[in-house]
Amino acid sequence: MQIERIKLPDMSNAERAILKRSAGRPLAEAGRALGIFYALKPPEIKPWQEEALFAVLCMSAMWREDERGTVKPMEDCLRRIRQSDSLDHRIMALLDTSFDGGDGLLTAKLSRLARQIRTSGEPISPDFPELFKDLLDWDSTDRRVQKNWARTYFVNQEENNRNDK
């Protein structure tokens, strides 16, 4: 399954607001966003992929297309907005959370972090197609997604700290 770009089509401000307000909620609690989601869902998305796509579409709605700035992987965006150890703790808790496709805990944490990126003032936005792929692989037994996120967020941060001195 290859999604090249998560781009919301022209929609009303009200529809975009409904998606933004649904960020972090499971699909079962989508309410008014349910119809918008199914109108936007590409036909190749399987039912088991819908939770991940819904989460990504709702987070994507936080940015208008002209506000996206530089698009980077989510973990790199988080590294770029790091200003305190509290974000480190939130990232560690995120990496320890499973995505079972229904309870919404992981997507709630991710949505809060996406809002933090959005309000950081940095001209960046997450690479939502990559985030979609990461969510689909989140619960793999080798934890490759979590390892990659930790490597990007923590290891590169150490290298940046050394280079800044």
C-alpha cells in the first residue's frame, strides 16, 4: 500500500475543523468526521488500515496546504521542537505505547505532539504518508518503527548537542 501524499482536497473550513477536532479520537468516536473520512478514504485502503488513516488525516487537517513549510518525518519534527526534558519523557511514553487499532491511546498522544509541532512556530510539518506507514508497522515484533524514532530523536539530539559546543 503506497500513499504518495496525504493532501486534503478542497473542503469547507467547517469540515476541516471537524477533522481537526477529531484528532486523537478512535474512528468509532468520529461522530461527524465519519462521513468526511469515508468520503476522503482512497478505495485501496483496507478496513484494518482505516484507524491509521483516520488518525493521519485528522492530524494533517491541522495544517492548511500553504502552511506546511518543510515536510519532515514526525520523529525529526519532534527532535526539532525539543526544548525540555518533558518532551523526552513524552516521546519515551509514546514509544512504549502499542497501536492496537482501536483504543486511541497512541493516536491521542501523537495528536497532542502534532499540535505541539503546529504551535511551535517552526516552519515544519510531519510527513503524513510516512507517518501512515509507521502506524501500520507500529506493533511489529521487531519494533523497527520505535527504534527508528528513538534513533532519530535521541541519537541525533546527542550529536547536535556535541556539534553545538
